[in-house]
Amino acid sequence: MDKRTRRLFARPPSATLPIPARPAMRSEFRPHNMSDPAAIDLPSSVPVMVLPGAMLFPQALLPLYIFEPRYCAMLAHALQGDRMFCVAMTKPGVGEATKAEHFFQLAGCGLVRACVGKEDGTSNLILQGLARVRFTGFTQTKPFRIATIEPVESRDADTIEAEALGAKVLELCNQFKERGQQLPGQLDQFLAHLTNLEMLADLVAHTFVGDPFARQQLLEETSVPERLRLLIRFLGEELA
């Protein structure tokens, strides 16, 4: 299997956005109509951007500032093709990732939703998560990496257990609100009516979980009930 259709959500871009250590809480959230989503097929290989402390959940929006020459070349390659690349996170204790063992091999693949290039060759862009993917090999390592990928499917989403855990996640989200933490516009209403528990876990993790390695653990968990359990634990730690 070298292709997979994923659902997308989009929002208007922002002009100038830095690389965050963790994605900042969004000030705006505008999902597509759930009854008429866009569909995207994943290619069999995509460029890979390796960053410390950064990763990409499906459906999440990640602002990036592209300035390194190798990643400027990577972006040009992506924009000439299917506009996709992966964001992989370096492992703990790693400075410069010089080989594949230095970064996690399960990552988020995203679509460039908006990109603003500057005269100096740098760019600001919005990358929207499409899918979890696993790297199966690398067809290129210089000047930037290109990996062959396989989609990573989630499982056990449609269970009574998952529904109960999803309800607990929403309850914890309300506790953030009760503490005066402002949510991105429309996000709380959207989550309250969301029946896709896989998407619920990813969007809540992207919004509320700050620790990058906790986020990576959530990304790598394929069981939706177990992902929700982990999320409940991490949300509790954030609230403590």
C-alpha cells in the first residue's frame, strides 16, 4: 500500500510565522464542512525535515520559517511536486541529526497550505498534517532527505471504550476553559460535536500537550483507546 486518502481541514494563512519549540495555541480555527472534505493521496516518497522538539499531528496546522539552504531546496522541490513533506523529530540527546538513527522514524506527513517566499530566499509557510507515516528507506540524503513512506493506520476507534475515553478528554478540555485558558476560535464547539475519536485525540494533543516527547508518544500510538488514555494522563499533568 503506497497511497492513502486522508481528510483535511484548512484555515486562512498568516504572513509571518516562526518555527515554534511547540506549536502555539491557535487564535483561529475554521474547519471545512465535515460533509464535504477535501481528499489527498499520499505519494510513495516525500522530503523529510528533521527538527528538534517539533512534530506534526494529522489535521494540525504547523507554522514554519524555512531559512536553511538545504530546507529551502527541499521546499522548492516540494512545491514543484505534490506540495508535501514530513516533519520528523530528533531523539533525546541528539544535536545535529546526521543519520536516520538520530530521529524518530514515525512522523507526520503534511501539505503546504500556504507559502510566502521572501527576496532573501527564505519562506514562511503553513503545513497541514495529513497522516502518520513510517519511513521505510531513504532514496536521497543530500542536500535534503527523501524517504519512502508507508501510512500508519489507527485501530480500535469505534469501540465503547474509546467513546468513554473521548468523553473524559472533552471533560478535561472544559477544565482548561474553566481555568480561564482561552481556546482557539470555534475549537471548543468543533470538538464538542466531533464524533471521530482519532481526530479528537490528535487535535486535543496538538492544542494542549506541551512536552515534545509526550507528543511523539501520542503520534506513535496506533490504538485509539490507548492514545486517549495517554492523552488523559498528559492532560492531567498539564492541569496539575
